[in-house]
Amino acid sequence: MDRRRFLAAVTGTLGGLAGCALPPSRSTTTADRTPTDGETTAVPALPSVVGLDTVASGLRVPLDMATIPDAAVQYVAEQHGLIRVLENGELRSEPLLDLRETVVTGYEMGLLGIAPHPEFETDRRLFVRYSAPPRAGTPSGFSHTFVLAEFRVTEDGRGVRPDSERTVLTIPEPQANHNAGSIVFGPDGYLYVGVGDGGAGGDQGRGHVSDWYDAVPGGNGQDVTANRLGSILRIDVDGSRGERAYAIPNDNPLVGEPGPDEQFAWGFRNPWRLAFDGADLYAGDVGQSRFEEIDRVRKGGNYGWNVMEGTHCYEADSCPETTPPSVRGGEPLLSPVVEYPHDGGVVSGVSVITGNVYRGHALPGLRGRFVFGDHRAEGRLFVATPRSEGLWPIQPLPVADDDAGRLARLFSFHRHGSELYVLGSTDGGSGGGVYRLQPAT
């Protein structure tokens, strides 16, 4: 049975809902929020253009960043395997950590994410997410192994203790793409780990299990029992269980249910970057060929891939609002808060880069609004205005002419305190830098 016929079979009378938009399920952030429709509180106008203050330059594909307040340094992870130390506006010549002989690079593989322990002042563990050659337990023919590891950082915050690496989690990766890579600690102290659907296209092929019924190939995003792919995981790195180097939070949604207990939410294709704003977790899920999306993630949420791409049916004339009753009780497929197309419109692109809600004071018109972008930045950022329901309105946020050339490609954002940092490149390679968002001069 082909996919169109299968979806029609499981949805019955939904044949007239081509391109259906699904009802969202989301919370409301009250702190510093932008007034919603119908409210009259005046807010400053959006800036017509923003500037970029150079914090560091000469980097090679900077993908992630961490701020270490007690050591007065920042760490920047480069895709090819270096974690650089940024101190007083200068890059130290000696890296914090050199994994160039350990990681597999190329395509979407490499050193992809870093996260210091929430109590780093007393617990000097730095968690690192990278791609490695196939390890034990990775099936023959698979591309590589997903590795989450911890390292012990020296007291001065400028080096890693020799031989301190400890593997926390590994996952076999069937293809070289859709690796996600973001790791972030939530306000609950748990580590949230983005995991892509395994690669290739359409969530199909080697290493992609059947979803819902055997009639449809592919579907790691919709199958939570066979593996951890296509999900966001939540683990307790301060505990352990048997040979496992972490514990499971008791309230994870699949505890006591079929499927790996680590899973927190699922239905993702490639949740490249994650970000917390208070208790709200955001994930930018990179689309297949038509739409990009940002999700506000809730525990146990199913974000639709590979049935949905954004709010639209994927490869079908109609699509369901829920999974079949036999799949975890027929859970709803949740809509994103942000969506934009690959082609057409003033906001478009090829690969969403999740930012965060702006909480600074230097740009009053952005305060309480969500700043994000696309990998194909071409000197542009985007901004979304939060609403209590439906998709958030989005619009371009141009970068000043003198700064736009620094942002030909966008890789990541980092928020610390009131500062929002942008990690990008002039050329997609060695012309990488870290920039602080500021008013245009």
C-alpha cells in the first residue's frame, strides 16, 4: 500500500483536509511577554535593522557556545573537533579540548554540541556531543555512532583533565545526516538531548523502522519503541543505573510504557538546535523539502514527522490529527509555533536555526520576541511575535549593511543573561565568528 492510500485508510473521512493545519497545544510565557491579540499595552516598534558586535573571529564553523561565569571565559565548539576558549574578547591559542582525532567530520557530522553542568562552579563536568566512527553495537553498514560524553574541566576553566572522558550515551546512526546535536540543561537540572531521525530522506531506508503499520516504510519519528531516533531525550546526569551512566527522571512520559524511558518528546526529523526560555523548551526541526518549523516542546508531545512537515501533510493529500488508536491511545500530532517555506515569501530558507526570546534592553523593540534565522542567512535574521494560539507572525530582521557580510551562513545562537549571541560565517567555512546582537550603528 502506498503512503497516500495508507493515510486515507487510517483517517476515514479526512480526505478533504489537504494541507490541514493541526490545533496547537502550547503554554503561555508570562514574564516579559509581548501582548497578544486584543491587548492594548503599547510595545516599542521592532527595529528596522540590527547590528553585530564581533566577539570572536577566525573560527572554523562554530556550532555551539557556553558561558562559564565563575571562570570568566566562554567556550566555542567548532565542527571539526576543537573547543576554543574565549577570554576577555580574545581566543586562546590552546584549545580547551582537541577531539580532531576522535570525531568523524563532514556533511552534518562532527563536534555538534556542548553544555556545562548547571553547578559548574563545584561540578566541573562539561558534556559534549559528537560523531564517532562506528562503535560496538552499531550495526554493519551504518554510518557512525552518536556519542554523548562528559569531560572534567580544570579549576581555572582553561583545560580538560587528561583521560577524563566518560561515555554517557551512544546511539547507532544509519546515515551521515539528520544528527541534530544540541544538548541543553533545563531549569529542572536535567539534560535535554536532540536526536534526528537517522538520516537519508523521508525517514525511510536502512535503519528506519516501520511506523504505525508495516504497510508504510520508514518512521523513526513515529515509532518510540525500536530506537531513540527522531526524539528529544531527557536524562539525569547526576544519577546512574547499573551499567548506564545516567538515571531516568521518574516523570518521563514513557516510564512504565513501551519504549526507551529516556524519550521526552518525539515526531522530529532533525531538531538541530534546542533552547530554553524559562520553563519553555524550543526546538527547531529542519524540514524535508518544503517547510521549516520551530516547536514549543511539551512532555510526551508528538510533533508529527514523518506524517507532517510543519502544519502540512507530508507526501499525502490528507493526514490525520492523531495517531491511530492503537498508537499510544491515538495521541494528537502537535503544530509548531513558527513555520516558513523554502520558496516564496519574505521569510524563507532551507534549514531553520532556532534562537530564543530576546530578554535584553539594548533593543527594546525585540524584548519578548523570538529571534531566529536560517542557515542560508544571507545577512538576515528573523523575528516572531509570540501569540497564545496559532502560528506566530514572523518577519525579516535585516542586519546592517556593514555587518551583513559576516552572516552569509548562520549556525547557532547562544543566550546568556541579557545578551544574545549569533554564531555564523562569511563563507560557510573558516570565516566563522561569534557576534553579539546590538543596535545598528
